[in-house]
Amino acid sequence: MFIYIFLLIISIITVCIGLKDEKFTKQNKYKNFEDNWYSEKEEVNLEEIYKYKEVTKKLPKMEKDEHLYIFVKSIMVDVYVENEKIYSYKDYNKNLFGKTPGSYFIDLHINRNYSEKEIKLKIDNVYNDKSGKISSVYFGNSGNIVSEFVFKHLSGIILSVVIIFIGIIYFSLYFILRMHKLTSMRLFNLGVFAIFMGLFMLTDSKCLQILSGNEYAYHMVAEICMLLIVVPIMQFLGRAYQSSSNKKIINALSILGIMNFVICYILNLINICDFHETIFITHGTYILCVIYILYLCIKSLIHKNKSEKIHNIGLLFICIGSIVDIILFYFFAVVESSFFTRLGVLIFLCLEGYQFSQDFLYLYRNQQRTSLLQKLAYEDGLTSLLNRTSYINDVEKLKNNDKGLIAIFDVNDLKKVNDKYGHTEGDNLILTVSSAINEYFSKIGKCYRIGGDEFVFISEENIENEFNKAYKKIINYLNRYNKNSDKKYNIGIAMGYSLITKNNKIENAYTLADKNMYKNKKQMKKNK
């Protein structure tokens, strides 16, 4: 990763040095074409184009073909040169896409034969309000115009892409961690909110339109995403502010967001009002949500709830950004209406990422601690075999079993080893025996250490043949071990077993196995 980052830095430095070289520097082969437009011999302001039906201007002298870029908002335009129509606005299905594609670009190829001829814009203000305008007009080299526009909006594009990327990460993490029960729906709602918000802001930036056209489709995506962001953020609030939020209000605002979508979509579908004309309903829904978010933040600050501190900071950034953008939209008629919201959302998502990482680490540590405690409760601390507690629980479950096998192992001469060589050597003896028991018997049943030198094996099936084979293997192993060992004592184990049957339940089988084990121990001492 360090090498990768180093190479990335070197690449960026190389590009920056290259851009400083004059031979890589592009000249801006275009000019602003917004001044000197006339309507009936009266000079007009394109910012107030909604007042006029037609405006005209004389094209400059051209030695080669050029391009004319017109950035239009909420109006439809036909373009003529000397009464020859060179562009007609696209009349898509209004029931699906609305009356206009919102803000969009008109890219016109101007033939050099049109040099110094009159160009006319015929305007159709379909909304009959002040929202219609021509934001900018550029004349010259198409590539330079596009690159300049993209460069100006590059920060917004990058922020939008980053927000979508973060949303995809949160969305994916939810499903991964959900399988391990390490997260809640809060992360899911956060991911959905980020994806919809990022898509809305990316399409609202208009750069996708200038690069690939399809302005109606991008406008539709932006409007739908804008309508869909209320529900996930409200459901996120309900889970992030569990102690201070009101579930009824959260659900009411979520239902309001759904109703807003349904109403606006149906009105657009039946061609009564499109999304532009119903945006005040959407903004009204936003404002109600913002008011409730501010209420939650203030309530949390008053009660000094430290667990909600990060949520408060991030949400305040979103609220401030949204309010500023709504004000700019209504009173300044900006083309791009989500810059401050975009910034607030990115800060919010980064803070939530930090909060999530802290919550996840806390949950993970708790689970690790719980897992360790459970392990200590049911496993022997020295040998890692199941302990006496596990043995008692399992015996209780097997009281009514009519088949099975139980065996008892006892380590020979453990006390002598402890007394003569010390308890550390005694522990090593127990570990050697337990490791051998686990190796040869855990595959066919459960192995327990129920006392200092006493081990038990239990199988729920009648596996007498398999058990005897395993016992022969462990005896052979211990004989080889003793032969090759440099220890001053031999390791030996006494064993006794009994089958579990209808007439010989597990308690009685244990007693018989214990008796058989002591018989075996006496025989081993006699042989010794």
C-alpha cells in the first residue's frame, strides 16, 4: 500500500509539472457570448429571458466552423440563423419526463458560412414564471468550452462520486456484517441515503448532460432521487437517536416522504404539474425534516448525550447546507442547487464512518470478551478440552439415551511426578496425555477433563469397535513416546469403559466405567 501511494503521488507530481510546461497549456479558444442580445431593438438581460419571446444577435466573423453553447434553465428554445432553424428543443413524453429537462445545454455547430449573420433564439416559457433563464452563452472551440465547464464543476463532481462510493461501501458492509450480527439497519439506511443523495447531486451538476446528452433522463433521475432521500434519513434518525427520538414522528415524516413522492409522481404522470412545479412540496417536506433534526440535535445537546455528539455535528452540516441551497434556489435562481448540501452530506458521511468504526470496535471487543468468557466457562484452561461444567451439562442431556459409550482415563503416577519433579512437569504430563486423547478420540466423540488427572470420553453412538481401535493407537503412541523420551519417568494411562443401553443408563455406565478403570490401573501396577 505504501508503494502504491508513493507511485500515485509521483504520478500526480508528474502531471502537475507537465501542466506548467507551455506546450501542454491550452489557449481558451472561446469567448463569452452573453452581451448585446436584442428584442425589438432593445438590449435584453439573458437572466430575465422569461420576459421575452424572441432575442437576436449578430454572429461574429468566422474563418472556420465554431460551436455555440447555450446553458438554459426551465425554458425551451428554438434557434434560427437568418430564419433557418438550426435547433429545435426536444419534445419528449411530458407525462414521463416533465415539461422541460430543467437545466440543460444546447450545443450548436455553427458553419462558417453563417459568419456575421443574425442568430435568433425563440423562447417558450412553459412555466410562465421567473425561473426560466439563460445562464451563460459561449462561442468558440467546443472542446475548450466543455473542458472549462467540467473544470469549474470538477470539485462538485468528485464530491458527488465520493458520496456515491461511500454509500456503496456502507450498503455492502451492511450485508457483510449482518451475516455475523455485527450491525443494524442504521448502516443500511445510511448507505441508501448516500447513494440517492450522491446520484441526485451528480445529475444536478449538469456535467453528465454536457458530456453525453440525455438531459431529460438525467433530470428525471435527479428529481426521483431527490424525492427518495427522506425515508432513509428519517429511519436512520430513528435508530441513531433511539433514546431521544419519537418513533411516531419518525414514522410520520417517513410516510410524508412517501406521500410526497407519490403525489409528485402522479401529478407529473397525468401531466397536471411536473416535478419543477411541485418542488415546493418537496422543499416543504425537507424543511419539516430539518426542523425535527434540529430539535433532536438541540435536545441531545441539552441532555449532554455523548453517544449522539457525532450525529449532531454531521446533521447540523446537512441542515445548514440544505437551508442555504433552498434559499439560493428561490431568491437567486442558481443553476446548480446542491453545492452546500453536497458539502454537508460528505462531512456527515465521514463523521458517521468514524462513529461506525468506534461502535463496531466496541461491539467487536465485547463479542470477543463474551466469546472468551464462554470459552472459559466450558473449556478446561490448561488442556483446552471440555471441562467439568460441559460434562455435567452433556450428561444431563443424555440421561434418557438408550445407546452410547462412556470411558474414563486416569493418568498414572501424577502425584509422584508433582512431588519429585514439580507441578510444572506435572502440568506437562497432563498436557501430553490430553493432547493424545484429543488426537485419537475427539473424532469419534467428546473429550472432557473433569479432574486433575481424570479424563472422560462420551459418544452418543455405540462405537465399541472404533473406540478400541483408537485406544490401541493411543497406547502405541505413548509406548513410542516413552521409548524416545529423555524423561526419567514413563507416561501411562488407565482406562475403563462401559456401553450405554436401555438397561444401563449413563449414570450407571459411568460407575461401571470407573470400576473398570480402577481394575485396569491395578493390573498395570501389578504388571509394573
